Amino acid sequence: MIAFIIRRLLQSVIVMIAVAAVSFALFRFVGDPIYSMLGQEASISDREELRDRLGLNDPIVVQFARFLGNAAQGDFGISYRLQMPVAELILQRLPATMELALVSATLAFVTGLGLGVYTALRRRGILSNIIMTASLIGVSLPTFLIGVLLIWVFAVELRWLPSNGRGAVVQIGNWWTTGFLTTSGRLALILPAITLGLYQMTLIMRLVRAELLEVLRTDYIKFARARGLSARAVNFGHALKNTLVPVITITGLQLGSIIAFAIITETVFNWPGVGALFINSVRFVDVPVMSAYLMMIALIFVVINLIVDLLYYAVDPRLRVDRAARSH
Amino acid sequence: MTKLPSALKLTASALALALAAGSVSAETIRWARVADALTLDPHSQNEGPTLALLRHIYSTLVSRSVDGTLEPNLATSWEIHPDDPSVWVLKLREGVTFQDGAAFTAEDVVFSYERVLHESSGFRAIHADVTGAEAIDDYTVHVKMSGPSPLYPNNLTNFFIVDKDWAEANDVVAPQNFAAGEENFAVRNTNGTGPYQLVSRDPEVRTVLEAHSGYWGDAPEITEVIYQPIPEAATRIAALLSGEVDFVQDVPVQDIARLEQSDGVKVVTGPENRNIFFAYDMTSEKLRSSNVDDNPFSHPEVREAMALALDRDAIRQVVMRGQSQPSAAPLPPFVNGWTEEMNAYDAPDVDRAAELVKSVYPDGFSVQLDCPNDRYLNDEAICQAVVGMLGRIGITVSLNAQSRSLHFPLIEKWETDFYLLGWGVPTFDSAYVFNFLVHTREGSYGAYNGGRYSNPEVDAKIEQIATMTDLDERNAVIGEIWNTVMEDRVFLNVHNQLLAYAVKDGFNIEVHPENSPTMWTVTVD
């Protein structure tokens, strides 16, 4: 067990370094930050001088080594754009993204599970068919469009909910701000959370439905029915329980995607999270912020995968021998 | 029947009165724009949104009014020294205080000069001719130039004055140095002489300003400014329509018509100090992207044909939805050196243009057009339209539209044959256009002369006007330079951009040619 964990941790470090290397190689194609940093009056020699001072003229390998060295000491540099320490900028924005991701993941899981169970049990009902058709729209409509539509209906036409921003926030400790404790903060969460969670919700719903239908066909369910157990006990006590293992795995993995793909939702709703920060940084070619952000996302995925692996290990005895031996 | 409306009217007017009474004591404006100020350091970033926000907190010696003329601000007068034409004498306003209570004196101006000329300043190039500033007494400053600089005060409109003692006490005698890896105190803290002072700032989320009670000028009607960057256009407009913001500065041209029809919102438009034009490599032996063995743009016939193929009115109507002023020279109308003729452009004549191309290249030729897609109003769409127009006269253009951070290096490194560029003239004088776009590239000249145009005669004249003190003679030389530039067809100009501001009814805002609206001049109905 300990050997397995150590091995996985080492692999995680390698993954992180690989992500950093790939992102660094890509930055060259994003453009030259100097044009955003200096005004149009700057002479060619001024530009060259700043490029030199920032070390942008060094070979990419040297830049990468410098970045890794500093990052290992927790120093991600100063943002070219906002002139603030990158680590502080990201930590300031992280609570907004985390709260949004948490609410939409919960929303997606609860409604997805409920609707999935309903449509599986009432397979031929009219409502089930309507839900299934509607879920197709949820899967196929781009997040951007859903966000704009929701803003249009609920903010501009009905004026029930705010169109953008996070509302009033409360500071907790040094590093956390929360919108949960104010009315405007809670109202501001509704539309972005729905937008961000809609895709995951339909995904979970379809997964639950498919898994449940599968389980309902198995012999032990038939047997339970034959024993005369109540429908409730059969459906929820036996069938649903066995459905949940893959559903929880997928939901956990999707949490990483929700954080990473919050970019679009954050842009549409002007949500002050790390995703919006990243997009603005790409526009400006703010290399320090971009690299730190990608490292953070890589870290989140690595940690989630690690936890999932460890959970497998703990939950499913059949995997233990297999996993440890294969060590993929 | 008649009684009810009048009663209503009475209530309404009482309500209006109450509102008006309220407006005297406190009026807030919520101002949304595409991007936030990058920093609050007054000498670090020479960039539009940064300057626009800082102008509310820090003051300049001289201001630019909405009609483009210079107005006194912290300097009450400026004149050339009677004995030395290379010295500007600035008389400063008395009785001005910084927001921390310190008095404004000549030593603050001298210190600000040192700071703005520092290596890490973003404004060094604007003051490149300044060799030093000297305080003669508390309210007189002599600015020494490397030679006579008759139009130098035009360069003062974005030069913010900081308090020397404050800067020294907080260790911010120089602007942010990125290589140092530390955040400068001035990035998030301010102390200016402007009409507003900083209350709070959450970068890229919200910045709140309140009226500075010690401001030397008239107290503004707007007493609180809440500034919110909203990058996404649809969200920005939605926020205005839903009443969450009062003023949207960057209105996409496609939304103008709809906003004009919406209740409670009005749109104001005005010319921006920015021209959009194409330029091409006229001097290389061979182009990088063309299928012919010589340089098509070196032929005057081809350049003329391109000018005849360009249908500026079509671009104005279809691409810009009427929001542009087509013109023939890359110079906004309020800039010194502009003449009526610059607005006159040939009507498109496709047949004649096609013939001209055919006379040099019977089979036509191909070339790549480089275009930014996130810098100017509908920049990529303008390029697409021009690709079609040139296609009709036998020029096959492949479009390479990309982000500005990839586009501008092409011009600097001379890696483009044919490109779109927009140019503003912050000094409001033609010399600025010549220095950057027309003069042969050498030293500080010609940084954006991506067309490699080089004419020794023109270069000599450009250098000459830099130090000419007789303004009439100088303007005559400027006219000569423009004539040559137009005859040689150095630029294929498209139009002057128009700005559109959308504002909630009740607020009166004028469009500023530098796109730097001032909240202290906003009036409330």
C-alpha cells in the first residue's frame, strides 16, 4: 500500500513537470507580451531591453529551468499585466471558482441523480421522454449560449437575478472570501452555477439511468422482487446502491473538469474566478499567470486522480492485487 | 380627465425635485468597460484604460478637452523661455493639495519628471527630448529640452504628477520593475491631486472612487465612481439593459442600433483619435508571400489599383454599420496638419483597377494579408471585406488574422508584406505619424514603418519640423510631407474610428477623442 502511494506520488510529480514543459512550449505561439506591456511610443530598443530584462530572449529551456526553480520555492513571479505577485492573484481568485464549482457540482449531482432514477423507473412515461429530450439540448448547447440566454431571460427581461459579478462577499480569514453569507452573493451564484452544472447534470442523469436500467435487469433484482420485497426497497435499497459506484467515480473526475472548464462560464458572467483571470492573461500573454494557472489545474487533476485511485484501493478488494501489480 | 394627469405631473415633478436634491449631495455612477486599469502606478503603463482611470485620481499639468484642444490643469500657463528656445517655462497652480494633505509645489513636478524618465517607466519615449527639469521657485518649473520643441506641451496630457515625499516615504521613487520580482506599493495605493480618491480596489472586479474634498476645482456632480471591467460584450450590454451599470464605454457597433431603441438608455458617438489603414512592403526586391518574382507593391500602378478597388463606403455601411468616417490619409480630423482633402477619396472603379493590375501582372498575383483580430473595431471583418474587393481586380489575398500579440511583432520584425494597422495621435500633431510610420527606420524613428518606406528627402523634412519654432512655416513643411506621402501612396487608408458610449438616461457624458471620459465633467439631469 505504501509503496503504491509513493509510486503514485512520484508519477504525479512527473505529470506536473510534463504539464509545465508542454505549456511552456506552447507559450511561444501565444505571442509577445512586450507589445501589451509597452505603449506604442516605445522604441524598438526599449522593447528589446525589456525583453532582455524579463529573460524572454533566453532559450526556452533556460526559461523553463528558471521557472521550475522558482516554482519549487513557491515563487511564481510578478504578473506582467496586473503587476501583483502571481501566487497572491491566483489565491485571491480561487475562492470564487471553488464556490462556483462546488455549488454546480452539487446541483448537477443531486438533480442528475434524481432525474436519472426517475427516468429509469418510469422508462415509458411522458415526463421521462420530455426530460430525456430536454437533456439532449443540455448536452448539445454550448455553455456560452446557455449563459447568454439565462442572462437575457432572468437578468434583462425579468430582472430577478444579477447578470454578472459575484455580489457582495465576506472575508473569512486571510485567504478566503465567500458569497454564501450575503443575499446578493447567493443570488449571483444561481445563474452561473446552472450554466456550469447543466452539462454535468445531463451527463450524470444519463449515466444513472443507464446503470440503473442495467442493474434492474440483473438476476438478484428479479430475485428480490420474487421474494416480495417492496418496490422501494428493491429500487433504492439494492439497485441504486449498486449503481452509485461508477457514478461517484465519474462525478469526482468531473469535479476537476468543472474547475478547469469554468473559464467559459466565468467569462460570460464576469465571475471573478481563476478562469477569467486565465483568459485575460492569455489575451495579454501574461506568461507568469498562465504557467502558474496551468500548474494549478494540473495539480488539481493529479490530486483528484490520486484520491480516486486510493478510494478504489480501499473500496474494491478485487482491484488491489491487479492495480499494485500493473502500476500503470 | 384633466385633473388626474396634472396631479400625476405634480407628483412626478416632486419626485424629480427630490431626486435632484439628492443628486447634489451624492450621485453614483457605475462605469463598465472592456478592461481594467493594469496598475494604479501613474508612470508604469502607457495604456488606454489605465490612463482613463488614473486621470480621476492623479492630475496632469495640461489636459486635453473633448474638442482636442489643450487646457490648463496643474500648470496654469506654459511658454517657451524668451532667451532659450529649448526651455519650456511652466507656471504652476497655487493652493493645490494632494489627497494626503501635502501641498503641491514645483519639487513634485521635478520629482515626477525623474520618475517618468526612469528606466522602468512606460512613458519614457514621450519625454525622450527632455534633458532635465528644474524648480525655479515653488510655482515655476523650467523643462530643458535637447533642442527647440515647440509642441512639447501636447506630450503633457498623460503625465501624472505624484508627491515627492509620499513616493520617498513609501519607497516608490521608480515605477514597477518586473524583473525585480516584487510588487511596488504604488500599484495598489495612490496619492494624487485629482478630483477623486481611491476608496477600494479589487483588480479586475471593482474599483471605487469618491470625490476628493480638497480638490482645487469645482466639486463634481458625481461623488462616487464604481468602475467595473466586463470583458464580454454581451454581458456588458446586458448589465446596462438590466440596470446594473449606468455607463458602458465600449459598445460593439452591432449593438448600437438596438441600444438606441431601448428605453432608458441613450448612445452617444464621436470620432476617436484613431485611424485604420493598410500598409505594404514597397521596397523589398521580392515579397515573402507572393507568387510573382518581384515586389508587386513597388509598382505605382498596383498601389493605385488597390486604392481604386477599396470601397470605403461599403465598409462603413456593412462592416461598421455606419460607425466610421472614411478618409484617405491616416490622420484624425482634429490633428494638426489635417486638411479637407484628406477626407476626399476616389470613388471605387473596379474595371480601371483591374486593368491597372493587368498592365503589370496579366495573371494577377497573390499575397498574404496580416490582420489583428482583437485590437480595433471589427478589424478582422474589415480585412475580410478587403480580401473580397482585391479579389475582384486580380489580387488573390490570403488572410492571416490573429491576436495582436502575434500581429504587432510581424510589423516590428518586418515579417509581413501587407498588414492592417490602427494609429492614434496622442500629441495631436502630424509629426507623431511621420516619426513612427513614415521616417526610415533608424534609432527611435520608424518603429511602425512596417512598409519599409524610405525617402531621404522626406526624412530630412521630418527631422526639420521637430525643432522648427515658427508654426506657420512648420505647417507648410508638414503639408509638403503629406503631399509626398499621399502621392507615393504609402498608406491605403480606410477610415477614422468612431467611439460609441451607452449611458443610462439622466447622465450626460461627452465622447472623448482619446477615449478617456472624465466623470467629474458628467452632469446629471
